[in-house]
Amino acid sequence: MYPNRLKNSARLSKTKHLLVAGWLQWERLFHALFAVKPIDSGNPLLYFRICRYHGQTLQLPDEEKIESGDRVVELHLNNRMLFQLATSSRSMVQLAVQLIGQTKQLLPKIAETIAQHEGRETIKGIYGITMINRGTEQLGFTVAELPRGVFSFFTRIYLKLLLYAIHPDGKKRLSGSKNIMTPKVVAISTKQLLANHPYPIGSAKPAGHNVTDSPNVYL
């Protein structure tokens, strides 16, 4: 896999190299500004922050719902790892399969993080917006359409630019994967996650996991 990464990475234009470098610098700054932490430092594919949800009510299959103002765990993909996986993937489907597999491994760690948080009773669910959402239902997530509007419009632009930047054949991938690469909301209730991945309730609060009230952003 590593030789393929080198080969595909070499195919990136200088413009894309600069774009990716800039994007990764922005990601670093964003993480520092909004206290975004890795779920698992040993497998830093997913980052998170605990924040207030802003958006339309999300009705979940277990009769739970996430409403505007509720506390949620907001998930973010590690764009550096996403870049590495994308450059070694033959298709967006293969990339999605790899991401789903790694996310599955991290679900118990997400459950552990919530169970050990002192404000766990008020965390309604886990939430994110991503273009790579195929297969997330297998992990217990509900996939919902992103409501039309200004936020939706700019989200689509942002995520498509990100895909264009991280994949050597980004433009071709976008034109050939319209049904797969559509930004959508993915969410699961805390109740459902802890039922799927039981973890002993603790009293300690992980350091640096303060609630923020900034607008929702994307995976």
C-alpha cells in the first residue's frame, strides 16, 4: 500500500500539493481553536468535540431525537489520514469501505469517552456531516438528507473541494460518484451507541472536553 501512496501522491500537481498543505494547516488551527480532540490517539482517524447542535430536529429509529440546542458529540475525519487513504484507494467505494472498517473499530472508544464524561446524561447523540456516508447504517447510524439552504450549499462546496484536493483523480471521482459522494447528516443516539457498545459508567471527565456553542461543521 505504501508504494501506491508514493506513486499516487507523486501524481498530484503542485497546486494540489499547496492546497492539501493549506487545508491541513487550517485543520490544525481549527482543532486548536475549538478543542477538537482525537477519539483514540493510537488510531486518530476520528476527532470529536462536545458542542451544541444547531439544525433541524433529527428523529432517530429508537424514538430518540436530537434537537437544536442539544449537546452532542460532533465527529470530524482526520483529513491527513483521509488523504493517505484516498491516494491508495482505487475508487471512492473502496475508500468508503476502508473508512467504515476503521470507524467500526472506534465506536467502542466513542462509547467509552461518553460513558466517562461527567455530563454524559445530557449528551443526546453523536453527529456529523460527511460525503463518505455509504455503509454507515451498518454501524447503527441514521443517514439523513442535508436540508436545503445556505448552510447546505456551502457545505457541498466545502466537501467537494476537499475531495478534489485529497484525491489524485478528484475531478473524475466527483463526476463519476455523484450518488455516493453526496453530503449527508449521520447520527446515532447516545442511548443506542451505549446499548451497542456497553461501557462501565465512570465519574471522571476527560480533560479538555468542554462544551462549545459554535456552529456545526463537517467531517
